[in-house]
Amino acid sequence: MDIKGSVALVTGANRGIGRAFARALVEHGAAKVYAGARDPSTVTDQDLTPLRLDVTDPRDVAAAAAAADDVTVVINNAGTGGSRTKLMEGSFDGARRAMEVNFFGTWAVSRAFAPVLARNGGGALVNMLSVASWVGEPLFPGYAASKAAQWSLTDSLRQALGDQGTLVIGVHAGFVDTELSSWTDAPKISAAEVAERTMQALADGRPEVLADEETRRVKAALSEPLTA
């Protein structure tokens, strides 16, 4: 699809990958970019249109769909790590929060905006996923499970929204250089790189982005024995 002249919404757009997505859309010529955030005052980029949006609040989601009824691109980026939940001990609260934001939040926004996209010609729905969509992680099992669920949801949306002409894209990446991954010294891709590769997938009509080498390696190994 043509990004130039499009109208886009990015959830969790006040920082990290979300802010990079929003800037990339502007730089590729989007006519308007709604920056969804729980606190709109945290959106300081003058090129963006702040929009109150807590993806776990049904009232916020409905209000956002009514206010941004001109969108042709929706990027579900809002997410949380849920890292406080340990695999074998402690509370499940962090994992439940990860599922509420990453999975149910994406589902709620997608459900609310699918009719908007249909009315505006189909457009595109982009979900920010992870290499953890395919690989369990004992250090943050709740996050990994939520991303696996979000990947499944993305495929369901792709099948369901194809008839209305909506391109559904899943974006997978390993560690991205943001606050969420500040705890590790592992190699990281920049948020700007993830955003730019997503813009190219939008322009080319490709349904999947494998943003870094680790993600490409893991995806290629899915058909191999589990030890691979």
C-alpha cells in the first residue's frame, strides 16, 4: 500500500518502538499519525496527533475508534514485559498483565478498527510481535506466552480480514534497543530499523517482517527438531 497520504494510528506511540513507528510514518509521507498513549501529554512530537488510548480499557478503545475514523493503517505496538512473573514461583500478576496488554489489547484494538479500515478501503493492520512468539523463555515466560498468543491472533486476523482488503502484517524482532530490553547486554537492533523494515513491508504488501538475523534463524528452525 502507499504510505504517502495515509492516516495511521500507532498504539504505545509515546516511546520506544511505537515512537519509531510514528516517526517513520511521518517521514514516509503519512498525512496524519495518531499517537495512542495512556497519557496523551507524554506525546511531545508536534508532527503527531495525541490520542488517549489504554488498550485494556474498552471505553478508551471505543472512543479512539470513533475519534480516529479516518485511519487506513493501524499499528498495534502497545506492550508490556510481564517480567515479574517467574516460571516456578511467585505471583502470576505480571503474566496476566502481559496477556491483557499484548494479547487482549491487540485483539480489542483490531476488533474496534477493522470496520474503520473496511470503510476506508481496507488498509493495513500491523502487529508488533517478537522472536518470543516462537520460543519459550524461562526468564519471562508470561511475555513469551502472550506473544505466542498474539502471533496466533495475527494469523486469525489475516484470514478474517483478507476479504475486506486489509493487509495484516506480523513484525517479529529479537531484542530491540529500548527501555524494555535495557536489562540485557545482548545484541540489539534499533527501533528505527524495525520501523523502517515495517514501512518497506507495508509498501511491498508483505505479511511478515523478520527484523533481525536471530529472528530469521529461529523462524527457519521451526521445522527442525526441538533441540535446534
